[in-house]
Amino acid sequence: MNHNKIAFVLDGKVTEIGFRNSPYYPTTTLLQYLRSLPGHKGTKEGCNEGDCGACTVVIAEPDGSNKLKYNAFNSCLIFLPQIHGKYVITVENLGTPQNPHIIQKALVDRHGSQCGYCTPGIVMSAFALYKQCKTPGYEEILDALAGNLCRCTGYLPVIDAIKEACRFNGKDHFNAEEPEIIRMLKNIRNNTSKTIKIEKNECCYYILADIKQIWSILNNSKEHYTIVSGNTDTVLRVNKKHESLNRLIDISNVQQLKKIDIKKDYIIIGSAACIEDIKSAVKNIFPPFYNILKIFGSRQVRNQATLGGNVASASPIGDTLPVLMAYDAEVILQSQNHTREINIRNFITGYRTTQIKYDEIIAGIKIPKLPPEKIVTAYKISKRRDLDISTVNVAFCLELFQNNIVKQIELFYGGMSAWTKRAVNTEKFLTGKQWTRENVEQAMNFIEEDFTPISDARSGAPGRSIMAKNLLLKFWNDVKKCN
Amino acid sequence: MKNIPHESGIYHVTGTAVYVDDIPVDDNCLTGYVVYSSYSRAKIKSFDISRAINMPGIKKILSFVDIPGKNQMGPVFHDESVLAENDVFCIGQAIFLIAADNEENARKAAKEIHINFEELEPVLSIEQAMQKGELLQPQRRIECGDVEKALAASPHIIEGELVTGAQEHWYLETQASLCIPGEGNEMKVYSSTQNPSETLAIVAEILGIQKNDVEVVMRRIGGGFGGKETQANHAAAWAALLAYSARCPVKLRLRREDDQIITGKRHPFLIKYKAGFDNDGRISAIDFEQNCNGGYATDLTMAILERAMLHADNAYFVPNMRITGNAWKTNMVSNTAFRGFGGPQGMAGIETIIDRIAWYLKKDSADIRFINFYGLNDRNITPYGQIIENNRLYMLWERLLESSQYKERKKAVDNFNSENEFIKRGIALTPVKFGISFTTSFLNQAGALVNVYTDGSVLVNHGGTEMGQGLHTKIKQIAAKEFGIALENVKVNETNTSKVPNTPPTAASSGTDMNGMAVKNAIDKLKKRIASVIADEFNKEKKFTNQDALIFENNFIIDSKNRGKKILFSKAIPIVHLNRVSLSATGFYHTPGVHFNRTTGKGAPFYYYAFGMAVSEVEVDILTGYHRIIRADILHDTGQSINTAIDIGQIQGGFMQGVGWCTTEECKYDEKGNLLNFSPDTYKIPGVRDIPGQFNVNLLQGAPNPNTIHQSKAVGEPPFMLAFSVWLAMKYAVSAVGNHTIEPEWNIPMTNEKILLAIEKLTSNLK
């Protein structure tokens, strides 16, 4: 495979897109591409920003043991080059009106569709679950569907249908095809050069397979390159702000950056590891981190979004930032000849700005395991529990002396200022005091000295202040419950 | 047969169901794009499109001067322009239309259109409009008894205000239309519309052509909820103008954020009330002032306000009542139909009053509701003079109270609250009585065209639109039952104005009631013709058969007097054809007897009422404001349900949409009138985890509805308002923070932000 071309499997066949001689751009989304084909109109556009799931498709990749791993994605959040070397499955591939898939049939029989517009997306989320999880429980079904909005049904018949269908243990016509699909995918990868360069009009897009290739591009160019990894945020600059992104480096296929390395004293999470994988890995090691990841976007978003991306975007409401700060995590920055670690608390320097240099990338995040005397808790408040961005999100780290005196307390707040910040005055007030409700309630008054939040679509400033204060009391109450 | 799946279900799940954007078009189809105002109120001093028109890919740019017919698309009152002329009255008002080879080029050209605005002071709230005194249309009033006298004589009075917010429809499929010009003036319009006949009328008017040149086609829409009753006309009108001008097909589809900014929403209301009641909580009088934010043009506002006024009583008899309705004109999008059509806002007023009476008297709100219910034989006249017949409230009350164990659970809730400081629970029972019929009486008519083909298959056309509610499925069941043939032999066609003209919108929950009857009417005609021929056929063998004795069942036409004498339906039809008898018939129906006089505020606007009742239990985290519905029990009256699965689906979905309106769905605006929640990023409709932990929905058994199609009842809108049980259960939970000594402020929606603010206010009063 040479430049200006990508290949993937669609409709069970190897499909190539040559960008030079096609209407497609490297920043054309998978959704736009599918809808441009005559046979894939089932994939719907509901919002074009990953908030409704109507465009959900399943992308399968070999899992390393000669099986395919099926994951649901929002096709509106994926640039075409990101599907290079992968198997794309749409609703049409599951079954036909004459011969529907088990999931499809169950949804019909259980009255799981009304207007039908969200239905293909729901079918695909359910299909991914069907292939991943034998006899899923109620919670797992809800989790799989949290990224799919339906305005008609009230969801209950959809849940029932999936429960019903999953009794068949993932059996379907995809099982028999797997060896052949895996062979096709291997062929594509074997015939692909390490780096694919796609040039179309003013746009230049690199797909990297090895991170070493990035330095020659970064060091030899005067232009700013946008790194595409999870792409759940960058793609919105194209979909929503209608920017032309012309210099892109796609690291979403770089396996070195996807590793999650669990050591005795710490864990290193590759910057391109997806949130869903991290969620599973940290479940028992960092429960507060897990609790935040559980409600990070939706399943589709978590399958795609990366920790590196969440950290690099330095958003004032970045879901993972307070909790990473509470854990005192290090950001591992890598340039061609140098690797350095910066504490995440110093890494973010302002509103969406960081210490990262033009020739550096985030290689990973190192999270130390804390001594048991340090209590960490994280909370997120959003208007809706699932698939919503934080109104206020926090992580707190507390250490008490034997006599219930606060030895150290660190309070990290998102959504209260231009970037994630500590409640310095509140911390100062509490340090050295008894960890009592009276003192915590008094400390809550200092939150107003620490922050002057803004009013926006998510909440007014007074509401944010109440949330910020209350979460401290909630923390006190939860600590009390633990003891 | 009772709960057959949705007729399109198999197409939905396989991605083969076709929506407007899925219709194959050829390469010369252009993309339509609308350029709209970014000012709430401004004068257009001048504009320049000279640069934009020469941009790559641009085929047409139209302004109001290019409209061949009338620059008007108001559905009732003609106060809404297709394209702004010298003034813009809201953000989102269309000014220019662009036809381009693709959307990207259209967007680039739009940036090069230069408009010189003179910004003026906008009116951005009901309060501001009140100060200015500008109503869209004259005030309306409904009154009974002597309100002043009764209030003066009441032992207790409560007064207050209630604010209800806007709600975005958030149909999954945004507004879309594909227009294809034909010969001469012909225009074929594919539209995601709930109202094909009106879409047709608007397109004909703006193009200045006859209605017989326009054909509107819709197979299905990806959700409507009222949002495509009039608002679909806009996209169709814009696409038609471009197609007419460019002489080639044009497709116009709104992107989600544009759809949310441009289209009207559920009307926000400010309701002022004063209510008098006795020591038992029995209401003697209410004075309501309903103020709604109509936006900049009338649209359906007056009918919506009317329905709000007609539902100010909900399920309760109020002997002395005055409802004053004001539709205020503001510089915001013209608000429009949304499931319930003003009913939810109207009912929210009296449900607030009842809840406050209970709070005031320290009694269970369910008991206050019960003693105020409309009576079965007395206390059964509404403020507008209609007598309530077939009152189902007591049946529902009795059965639901038992199945939900309301009383026991209420005690458990109080116990829970006394033991928990930061998590509080609440439970509430609320009823719904919803009037069925368009209150604009002439709209209560429907048409059908039924064709029988020579193989015995049947094609049903009717004027209703399929938007997911299962109308076509029910119509299919009705037709199959009437003909006595299998479902597979009946197909319900796409809705097409050339087959069935002059139809009302599919709205007011009336789709099955009216179209079902019209279809039955056509089938009755056909059966008569078929029976006549077949009776003659049977009589050829010298046995006397009367055509009136022939019945249609189990795929046969049978002589009921001599059941051995029968012929397969599919065998009979070719005989009818050979006898040169028409196998195509139109059907028609109008709802009998409904009338309403807007001047006097009296009449019998509803053919019947639909009833429902719900008990919901919730939990509120008083530190985060999060709520969770622990359990909801709904018992709903659908008469003799035609399709129980579809009806239950309507109830579940309607209830959750109501929950959204009451809880997480919020429209905020900045000081210039820009909508802040213009995408699903910040506008949050209920997700899968927001449904009740236990969600029990049942249909009221043994209560057939006399004089409707197969004794069924309309179901689309009424369940929406059952969500008040959640809303008021949340209030009870929050009220428990102060041990019910201070009443929390309770409006719609109660987002977690609003809940926290209410608690803050409550606790500061406690101190």
C-alpha cells in the first residue's frame, strides 16, 4: 500500500479509497462516507457530534488470538484514515428484512422501534454487546445503550429485546467469516508502509504505525500539526466549527502508545489507550478513577477517546484532570531524543494550554499508587448522568492524623475556573483542623474565595458554587461512611 | 393480532426504512442552505450578495424579492414571512436561500453575504413583553360561576406564579425536504412533515401556482412530536423556492444546531393563580392568568393557548373558575406544537395548586386530588360547559392505588426521610384527563382511498402521517379486520396529497380515530359493492342469498345464513372486476358534534376524554441535585386498545418525554437572545439510565370507548402529562429537607441546578 490510499474491509470485501481520484478528503468522516454509498443509508446522522448514537457502527479488529473484537463507534467522530486496516460493519451487514439478525428480530418482536431513526444505531450498539458479552446483566445493557438517544420509546422495550437476544450467546453469521476477515486485515497491514501520507488539495494527513516516524515530520516542518488520536474532540472542529484542518498526524494505529502497564507502585497508561480499556484496567487499582471513567461520555466515545487526548485538551471541564491531579500523576512527554515527566498539576498552564512543546508528544500518563492513608474520591455533576459534560467535577485527596486532624487535604476543581484548579484557601482552612462536619461546613464558605465561576449553558454561577461546596460535604459524608 | 409489531419495524432495524435524506437523488440535485438572522431584532439596511453568488459551486442565492408568490408561510394567521424583508424579528429567521453543489460551498458563500443590520432593542421574555403590552392576538377568556364571590367566601386562599420552560422537540431526524420540479409548474415535494396538505398549500402559495400542481409525499418521519406540524413547512418552502428557481432538484436538510436554533419549541408559560378552598381541601374557585411566550409570529399559538386554557381544570371540578389567556409577542422563534399542545402547561397550574393545598393543609396530596375529581353524575361540568361522560378517574384511582401500594409506600418514604439526611425520597400520584379532538372544529375530518387489486391485495391510502406512533400499523389492522383478510394482504401506502387531499395534520392524538374511521367508511363502500356482485354470483346456483347477509371473515366472503356458502376473498375480487364494478373507493369521516365558541368560551370541543393516572417514587441527592426515578406505576385508559404493544409504547415514550420537560431539558438564552443549549451537547433529553428502575405500565381493562373506531381511544399525547407524578414526587423529596415546614419553589424544569438553588433558599429560610 502506497501513499494517498487507505484500505479496509466493508461488506465483507477489501475496499480501497484513493483520495486523489475520489470526492473524499482525509477529514471526511466515516458517516459522510457511508451515507455517500448507495447501500449504507441505514447509518443515520442525528447530531454529528457523538451525542446521539444514530450513526453507530461496529468496527472489528483482530484481538490477537485469531478472533475479532467488535466495538461500537460513532461514525460521525471518525476520519476516514482512522479505519485503515479495520473491518467496518454497518446495520445492513447484520441482516435483511427477509433474514434479520437475532438482535434485529428481537427488536421488532419486542416493539423496540417507533419512528425508527435511532434504531440502526441501537442495533449496532446492541450487536457490539451481543458479540462481547454473553448474557449481559441489566447494568451492562444500560451501559451499552447510554450513548444512544431515543426520543420515542422510553427505552424499556429496547432493553427487553436485547436481554432476549443475548440468550443466543453471540452466535451469528459473523463467526464463520472471522478467519477470512482476519486474513484480509492482515493482508492490508502487511502491504502497508509504516507511514501513509495522504495529500489532497491543501490537506496533508499522515497515518503512523510507529511513533518514531513522527519526529521527522515534526522536526522538518515549520507548520503546526494536529495530532489525531481518539479524535472525539478534534473532529468537532471540522463537523461543527467547519475549520479546514490541513496538517494532521494520526497516531491512532500506533500500538506502542496503547499499552497499559501495571507495575507494583504505579501504572503507566499509553496516551493512545482508549478510555474503555483503561476503565477495565483501573477498576480495582484506582476505584475513584474508575468511577469517573464509567460516566465518561458513552460506550462509543470511550471506545475511541484516549487519556492522552483528554489531558492534552486541558479543558476546564476535562473529566479525568481532577482525579489525575489528586493521584499526583505524571505526564510523560517524549521528543525525538528526550523523555521528560511533568507533574500533571504543573502541566496545565491556562485555559486549554499546556507545557507541551512543538516537538513533543504525550507518550503516557504515570499514576502512582497512593499509600492507604491517603483517601481519594472523585465526583462529577452534570445535568444528565450519562453522556454529559461536567458542570462541576472534582477530586479530593485527604490524609488524616490518628486523632482525626487533617494532615493534608488537596481539592481539585474542574468547571469552576478557566482550568482545573485547587481550592487553595479552603485547603488552608482545613489543614490542621479536626475533620468534623462543623469544620467542613465552615470550609465550604472558602470555596467562594477560591473560585468565581461562570454562567453558561450548563449552569449559572450560583448553581456551580453550591455544587462545589456541597461536594466537599458529600466527601466528608462518604469518608465518614467508609470509616 | 392485538400486539403485532410496527409495520415498518423490520425496515427500521435493517436500516432499509427510507427517510427524506435517504431518497436516491441524481448528481444534479443541489443542496439547499438557509442563511438566517443572528440578531433578535434588527433592520436590514442593505445587503450585498455579489461576491457570494460568484463563489465556486453556487447556483442560486434568493432573497425575498425572488419569491414568485406570496412571502408568507403562517399556517393560521398570515404573519410569518418565508424570507425576511426589511426587518428581522428573531435569531434564526431566514433571510437568504442558497442552492449549491454541496453544503460546504454553500456555507462558504453564506459567509460572503454581507448584511448591514441596524440592531434594535429586542423583547426576550414574557415579562418584557408584558411591559410593552404587545400581544400576538387578542386576549382569550373562559369563565364559569362567580370567581370573585367564591374567592371572597373561601376559608383559605393560595396565590402564586408558576414558570414552565421551552422544550426542544429533538426528533432524531431533523427537518428535511427534497423538491423536484416537473413539467410546467409541477413540484413534487418529499417532506418530513406531519401536515402534508398544509405543506402543499404553503408551497403553492409561495410559488404562486395552483395546488393541483403540487404533490407532497411522505413515507415516514423520524419523529415529529408536533415539531413537524407547521415547522416542516419551512424546509419544504425553502427547498421548493430554490428548486423552482434553479429548475432542478434541491434537497434541504437542517443540521442539528441549525434545527435547534431555527425551529419553534414548546411554549414557555408564566401562570399566575389565586385559588380558594375549604378545610378539606375542596376547591371552590380559581382565577388563572396564563401567559405564554408565542415568539415573533402567531403560528399555532392561539390554538395551543386555547388547549392550555381548556386543560386548566385537568381532572378536577372547579365550580367557579376564570382562565385568562395571553399570547405575548417576543423576539424569539415562533413557538409551536409539541405533544400535549398547551395541555401540559395548562395542567401544571392546577397540579401546582392541588399540591400546594395539600402542603398547606398538611394532608396527602392524593387525597386532595381525589376529593376534587370530577364526579360521575354530578360535579361533572367543565368551565367551558362540556359535560364529562364516561369518567374513568374512579376506576383508575381504585386500581392504581392498590397495584402501586401508594399509601404504604408513602409511609415508607416518610420513614426513609426521617433516617436520611442527604438523600430524600418523594412519592406522588397525578391524574390526567385530556380532551380528544382538534379544538379548531373544522380540522376534525379525514379522508381515505382504498384500492383492492385483482389478486385480492389491498392498498390503503389515508391522510395521516406515520411518525413512529404506529398509525399505519393500527390502520392496517383495522383494514384487515374490516375486510376479514390476513394482515399480509393489506399494505398502507405512503401519505400522498394526490391520493387523499385536504387533510388535517396528524396531531391532537387523533390520527387513528379519524383516519381509521375514514378507512372503514371506504371499506364499507367496497364491501357493499363486492357483496352485491358475489350475492349475484351465489344466486346463479339458484340458492337465494341476500347481499346484506354476506360477511367478510377469515379470508372468505360467507353467507351468514348458510355458512357453507362461501368464496375466498382473493377468488371473489376477480369476479367483481369481470363484472365491471369499481374496486377503488374513497372514504371520509368527520367527528360528530364537536363545537367551541371562542368568543363565549363555551362549547363541547371534545368528542371524548382520555384518562390516565401515575404514581412515581423518586430519590433526590440533595447535595448534587441528581434525581432518580425508583419506580413508576402507570394505568392508562386507551378504551379497547387496537394494539396494546403500540399503546404501551406511546405511554412509556410520552411519559419519558414529559419527564425530560420537567427535569433535564432546559433552554437558556444570553442577553442578546442567543439560545445557549443549541445542541445535544448541552440540551439533555432523557437517556436510557433515566427511566424508572421499575417501570410498570398497564392499560385500563374493561372500559371500551363508545362510538370510536373499534372502541379504542387516542393515546399519543395524554401520557406526557403523567410525568407530573415525577415532578411533584421530587418536590416532596426536596420539601422533606426542611421536614415539610418550608415549601420549596417549584417550576419546570427542575434541573439539578434548580433543585440545588431551591434547597439553598429553603435551608436559608430554615435558619
